[in-house]
Amino acid sequence: MGRSMSAITPEVLSQLPSLADRWDQQLNRHFSVFVQQGRLYQSEWETDETGKDVFRDTQRVEWLVGAGANGIGALVRRGNRVLEAPLSYYATTRAWGISPGYEESDRGFSRPIDAACIICHSGRPNPVSGNAGEFRIPPFDELAIGCENCHGPGAAHVNAMRKQPEASAFPATDSTIVNPGKLNPWLADNICMSCHQTGDARVLQPRKTFRDFRPGQPLDETLAILMAPPTRESPPRSDLVQQYFSMKLSKCYRGSAGKLSCITCHNPHVQPSRDQAPTYYRSKCFICHTESSCTLPLATRQQSTPPDDCAGCHMAKRNLIGISHASLANHRIIATPDEPFPNATYEMTTASLPDLVHIDAIPGQPDNVAPLTLLQAYGNLSVDHREYLQRYFELGKQLESSEPNNTNVLEALAAQAFQSRTAEGDAAGITYLDRAIAQGSTTAWDFETLGSHLLRARKLEQAAECLREGIQRVPYDPKLYTLLAEGYAAMNRSAAATATLNEALRLFPQMDLLRAFMAQIQHSKPQTPGEQ
């Protein structure tokens, strides 16, 4: 964790995996990673059939994300935005390759780094809440995961120690700093869960930011982690960043009466090498088990590679080539590879929350998720689980009177109104989104949807105004530029349409569709006389 993020320095450059050029056939893109005058760059370009550049985009890499055990990502800065670079380094292949999420669609240097992601890769980032990719200056107060991420803010501890007489400078109990080893196991696990447990929806509680969580406090006071309940017909399929949930389904965890925790096996201050890991984790198993616990003969166990590897057998690594080009230890500790999920897997809902698993619910307290939190969870889940869509609409309607100016409520009401596909529904949806934008929304969907409906209604000036405002608030959303250019074209303002597409191509040169649209505009009707 202490190497989770780094700036580009001469030392980092000297240790950087070999630089390379590559061509991706599926994307039809050339890429390169190179150093120039002590700075690291990535470049992306496309060539036509004659070998001439269609576009070439080169950006300076300012930060690397990851310690290199599985891979290294690259971040660039454009103005006050922090964005992902298209190439990442993968330890399993020992080569630079397409960054996760780019496999099917080239996003160039225009993919904003969201606060929900960077908070787990950086010690003290400064994202602007609600504005994807926008950061304050400086973007990071502390690059890598540091002491305070697990032990809490250190200022009070430092001040207390300064005031202590020398003889008692290290009291047995110090309330100014958190020692996870002295917390109850569930609270200690909350620290790990903040980054190592995704669920199906991670939703900030009302009026909270990701930086509000403090070690030693229940994570749920800041962030609710929710999941669609598994069923026997659809059991859990992936344990990618589901380490806590998977651990809870282990016989070891259930048999420990909650005493087994993340730090039973993991010491954040110690990273065993690949050669040391089997023996290291075997010693953790022997906290509870003995040599005779394993039913396999010792001679059989010694034939494995590495020999007698408890974790390798009972927490086998899974290849994740299609997702992260890495491997992941299965944290559901199993006796045999075909061990079925325990009945508890399908009994994790509660009477007060029968349709969701609340992974970080506070033990012993009623499972009452805040309605605004639940609304966002339903909205997020409805993308892949359509059964939550109606619940999303119903809860939005219930909250209309108590939260009339909340942008999440207004978005739910707008989505429901547009579902009717009637003139009255469209008019209501437009009104709701107008209000959401007036409340300061920075959600691209609001501007895209409102702009699209205004264009269809031939309210072209209103559409253009909405889309221009959207571009100001969400500048790295290519659809907004396309819609605005369509609006200008419909008003016969070809010069304005061309200028909009030129700006879009400056930010998104990898988008061939923008170039095709530009050619179409330039061969269309001349601009309106007197156009500005």
C-alpha cells in the first residue's frame, strides 16, 4: 500500500518496466511509451491506408498507480482534470497493454478518474465532490496509501505526545490514534472494507464524502455497501474486490464466531515475497489448524508446487485476464474445489431490507438504510438488475415531497416520466431535469437526456444552452459535444457546429465518429448569414 501511487521521478523512471511501442489490431491504434528529458509520455495515433497520421495524441504521464505486483496504471493531468492513460503495465505478461476498460472502446486520454476510485489508490487525494475527474490544487496531499488511512488523522496524536512527560510518553491506552489490532474484528475489517469490498452498489450516505471515513468508526456511517441477494439459481460468480464478502462465506470465518478478520492473515506492514508467501500464510492457518487437520497425506502435499501450500490449495488464485490482466486469491476458504456455497449465502437479507444484502450493516442495529442512499443503490443496480427499476421509480416518487430539490430524486422522477414515451411524460421529464440542473447537477446523463429531448422537441436554442452548460460542468463527455453540434447543424449554424466538433476533437482525437460528423457538416448547407 505504501507504493500504491508515485510521481514520475528519476528513481521511478530507472525502475520502470521496459518502454515499448505496440499496435492494437482490434482498436486499430498505435501506442508508445517513452521518456523524453526526464519525463514520461504516452502517445496514441491512427494511420490511414497510406501510412499518414489521422491523429496523434501525446500526453505527459504525471503519476503511476500500483506497486507493480499485478500491474501499473498511468494518469495524466489536463488542466484541473486527472485522467487515465490508454496503456497500463501488466506484471503477468511483463508488457504494456490496453488499460482495463479500453478493450472494447478506445477512450484515449479522456477517461476521468472518479473520486470513488482514487480514494483507494491514493493516501490523501483532493477530488472535487461530484465532478468526475476534477481535482483541487494540489490534486494529492499524499500520493501513496499512508499511516493515516488505517490509523486515523495523526495531528491529535502528535500533539498529545508532545504534551506528555518523557517518562510517560507512550501510554498503554492512547485515544488519539487507532490501532486496528485493538479494535473488535468487525471494526478492524471496516478499514479494509473501505477499499477491498465493492458489492453491487457503493453509495455515500447523505452529505458525506469519501474522505469522511475515519478508522475505528463504522464504515456504514459514511458509505453503504449493498448487493443484490444471491440465489441458488444465481450464486456469487465473481470475487473481484469482494474479499470481505467471500471471507464471510468461509467455514473458517463462520466457525470463528466473528474472530477471524482480515488482519488475522494480513499484516499491512509486511509484504511476503512470492517465495516467502506459502510459508508465511501457512503459519497463519496454523493459528487454528494443525498438521493433522489436512486429510491429504504429507507426501501428496509435498508434490505440489510450491509444496505444502495451504493457501494455494484452499484459496486458489483465479485468472482475471479479461478484467485486470492479473490474478486474485479466492477469499472464500474452501476445503475442496467443488465445495458448495453455505446456506448462509442465501439468507443474508433482513426483514427491514428484504431486497438487498447490506454488507457493511452495523451489527446489532436496525438495518434501516437512508432513503436517499437506497434510491441511489436502486438506480445503480437497475442497470444490470432490471427488477430494481420499478423500486427506483417508486422510491423517487415517495421522496418527491420530502426532498423536492435533491438532484438524485429529480433524476429518478425524470427517468420515470420519460418511460411513458408520451408528450406529457416528456414535458414532465424536461421540467425535472431543468430543476436538477438548476440545483447544480454535474451528472452527464442529466445534460445528455435533457439536451436530446429538447432537440427532438425542436427547442433548439434551449437545447444549445443546456448542452453548453453541460460542457462547462462535464467537459470530458463527448456526447454533449455531438449533441450540441447536431443542434447547431439543425439551426444551419455550420460554423458553430464545426467549432464545437473541433473542440471535441482536441479532447477526444481518438473518436473517428467525430471526424465523420465534421465531414458531414462541412458538406452540408452553408451557415446562416450573420452567424456568430
